[in-house]
Amino acid sequence: MFIFLKYLQPTHYFSLKRKTKGYIYPEASSLPVKIINQLHEDANFKSSTAKAYDLSWQALHKGYISEGKTIHEFLKVPVYDEYVFIRKYFSPFWVLYVLLFRLFSFKNPISELSNWYKTRHIKKSQYLKTPISYNNWDTFSSNLIHTAPLISVVIPTLNRYSYLKAVLEDFEQQDYKNFEIIIVDQSNPFQEEFYTQFDLRLRVIQQEEKALWLARNTAVKAANGNIIALSEDDVRINNNWISSHLKCLDFFEADISAGVFYPEGQEIPYERSFFSIASQFATGNAMLFRYVFESIGLFDRQFEKQRMGDGEFGLRAFLSEFKSISNPKASCIDVKANKGGLREMGSWDAFRTKKWLAPRPIPSVLYLFRGYYGNAAAKRALWRTIPLSIMPYQFKTHKGLQIIGVFVSLFLIPLVLYQVVKSWRLASEKLKIGARIENLSD
């Protein structure tokens, strides 16, 4: 879209072109009048092309969901308009980041500095505070719910019985009743008697190997339902979690309902508090039709004991043109258990390492970035994420220690370079082997 997005969002779903429908951004000229009336045509842009792209950006991110015409090719816009755009939608820190990146990339310094300075009056937009509303949601009567299909809920677990107990109690309170729960338990020791306390249709599979994506694949294969719900052992859900996912699939005629997470003790961020085309997919809160797995395969086991396996699956579904809706009505609380799960299998954090000589980021991250976006975009993603990951958590949360944190970060640069090179090499090995994606029928 706008070229500067390649610096700020180098590995974003929406930057990729889909198989037949082109990019996800709607053609501004095809937007309905009722949608245009909820957008703001910005006179600060010099070119008509930039104005149209800006309207398209607004519509998509404010929650416009349509099967209408989308953009198939992007045209170049003036550098001035590029700076107007990023000042509207990103913080001053990231505007400065783009300027420096451009200067160090040997772009014309006079042009860059001049346009950066001329656009200094542009203020960050608050456009997401007035999202596109779907007023008929509350009165919509879902035929899908009325037909009561069997839902297969998938939950992998590892040494988190106390957390698992809480979410299973939440499932006992669901207002939708026709569901089974398939639990793949990798705990040691395995507590078979634990499951006898719940009034639920439970199917428990004991798995000796501690492998998250194997567990999810095993559960999906074992599912009896044509609709699969994905949950986790350290979340809390409302009593309408299943029905809200079902209603979303029906209301938007979607293939995937991508639920929203929010941390315990907080609320849903306002930018995630309305329906929109999903820009991510999380296996801890989602519902999808079985045919999605039948079409694109199961989860890639190249991500085993690492990170972003759900992101890769979501991206695969996006590129295959399945409609995925970000659904705040099916939200869940992320408890963030301090033990068990992926914390015991491998790395819990994608960019911060537990050991001095461990790769940074986790190799699966670069495997994903390089495989789908290319090496150039992957390198821009490293510039975007690695410097911030150097700062230790304890320095980021205590403002008085931030200056010390800067010096610690500078001291660690040689080590970080070694970690990044190691990650790149290990990702290359993964790419050489290729994806480990089973078909559902295998």
C-alpha cells in the first residue's frame, strides 16, 4: 500500500497478495456510501491516489467487512504523502525510525528531511475510536446456533491442572450445550482421576511426547464435529463463548471466528473491541469449520517447541482466501500461567532468550518471516524488533532504571549479533527441510 509500511509492518498479513482476490484492501471507489460517510477524506494528502489509499486503510481497520472489489496493484505516491500517512497512524517514535532508516538506506536526504519537516503538523488520528458498527448483531437470530451442530473443542495441556480446572469449569457453564472437549494431556505425572470431577463430554488423550503442535493436530484428527473450537489450559471464558463464536461465523458467513485475548485484570483494547477482518490468528481462542483444515492442512510441526505456529496457520488460511473475523464478542482472559505449557517445552518468548548463546529470535520466527515475506522483509523485521528485545524486562518496567538499561543493551550488542546470525542459520535449515504439514486425512 504505502511504501513506508514495509518498514513499520514488514511481516503483516495484509501486506501479502492473495491467490485470486488481490490484496485485502477495498477499492475506495467501490465503498458503499454508508461506509464513506463514516470515513474522513484527508485533504493533507497531495495526490488523489494517496487519498484513496487512506480511505481504504480507514475502512479496513475500522471494521469494514465486504466481498466487494479489492486493490490488485498499488501505485507509487509522493514521499510527502508517505510521511503524512505514517504520522497519521503511527507514533512519533516510529516516524523518526522510518526517517533514520531511509537516510541510512541512502535515500535523498534533502527530500527525506524536507518532507519529514513539512508534515510535522500532522497529528496522530484517533479514527479507531469510531469503528464501523453492525447494529443488527444484537437482533440477529443465528440459524447455525438453532441447528445445534456438534462443536469439538481442542485443548492441549502440560502440567497445568489447576489452571485447566478453572477453564473446564467455565465450559460447564456454557449456554450452548452440544459440544465435546478433546484434551491432549502431556503432563507428567498424568492424573487420570482429575477428569472425573467435570460434568462435560470429555475425551482425554494421553500423549507421552511433549509437543504442542502434535497435540493440536492429534485432537483435530480425533474431532467428531464439523466445527472446531480452539482453546487453551490457561484462559478464562464467558458462558457464551461457544455461542458467540458460532454467531460470528453465521452473521458474517465466515470460515473462521478469531477471538480476542486480553490480560487478566484489564479490558479489551479499544482497537480490538469491534468486528473486523482478522489480522492474526491465535490457537487459544478461535473457531473454524473443519473444511479449512481439509483444504490447507494441519499445523506445521516445524514450529514444535518454538513460536508462531498459529500465526503461520492463520497466514496460510488468509492467503487461501478464507474469511477470518476478529470477534471481540468471543473474548477470553489470558491468565498467563507462570509454569507449564510451552514454557516447559521450549521458549515462551519469541525474541528474548533464556540462555546467553541461544538464537534470537527463535528460529521458527525467521522461518515464518523468510518463507512467506522473503529475506528483505525478514531483515526489516529484525531491525524493527531486535533492538527493543535487547532491553531487559526489569529495566522496561522501572523507569528509573531505563538509563542503565540502555547501557546494558549497548554492552550486549556483540552477543545479540551472534544470536541473530545463529537464528538465521537455523531458520535456513528449517527452510531447506520445508514445511511439516500433514493433511487432515493422513
